[in-house]
Amino acid sequence: MHDFAQWSLDAIREEGGSLSWLEEYRFEWSKTTAFALSQILNGKSVILITDEKRKWLENYILTSINSIEVDRPLVPIVSIDSLYPHYNNLSGGEMIDFVEDMISQSFKDDFFFWYIGKGDDKRSDIAKRKDESYFWIFDEDFNNAFTMKSYDSSLDIKLLQLFKLFNASLNATMFGEVDASS
């Protein structure tokens, strides 16, 4: 079984020039993504959260990750907005506590948050409270985060490329081609 960091490097290089930007960030990618994949393989559900500018990506991920064409076990993934439609209206830590308690009861603490967006966006607050969260975060360094720049003119393209690599990584780990814990 291959090491995840090496597998990621090979997958990046296999894509050619389109993913060359990711090669220098492969260790950050490998570390954070391997942790998220391990959680999925261990049966945790994913609660996806994006800032408002990345709602298009949230929709894309939710419709693509378990599409009919995917020939693998389904991934338990939902949007925070499908669990609590008033999430944008939350203000204050106590309300976030209530929503987090509801999610913990619903998922028996077998979940993690996947946040994609600007680090200073209030939608990231609930994910930042859990150490197991997975981030594609912009303009901020954060624990267990793959960091990018929100002002990158190619950001949307890079996000789609990251999801493509994430999906390929998910396949490789589910089918035992690579060890996400390495």
C-alpha cells in the first residue's frame, strides 16, 4: 500500500501542468486531507460549510461526490444549511452551541466539519470549534487547514482541481490503493 503523501505527489504530477501549483503545497495538502479521509473511512459523516461566495462549490461537491457515475460506497455528506436552514442568522456563541448540540445528538459525535471559505467569515465559527474539522481556508493560517489566497485570480479553478484530487484520493483510500494514515 502506498504512502498518501507520495501518492498525492504522483497524482499531482500525473495531471501535468494544470496542478503544478499544488506540488509545492503537497505536504500541507497531504497532512490535512489524509486526516479527513481517515475520518470518512472510520465512518464519520461530513458536514460541509462554505462561505457565501463558495456556495456554488458546495452545490458542486454535494451533487458530485455521490453521483450515479461514482463506483464506490456513498459518502455521508450534508450541508450545514440542510441541517439548520437558519445558520446564516446565528449570532453569538450560545446559538452556535445549540446548533452544535443538535448536530452532536443527530450524528452521535461521529461527524466532522469541512469548511471552505474565508477564515474571517462567521460561517467558519462552528468548524473552528472542533479539532477534527477539515479546512480549505483563505487568507488565514489555521490548524488542520489547507490555506489559499482569496484574491488569487485562479481560485475557482484551483478549488475544482482540489476537489477532483480529493475525490481521486477518496477512491484510492476506499479501495486500499493508498494508506491515508501514513
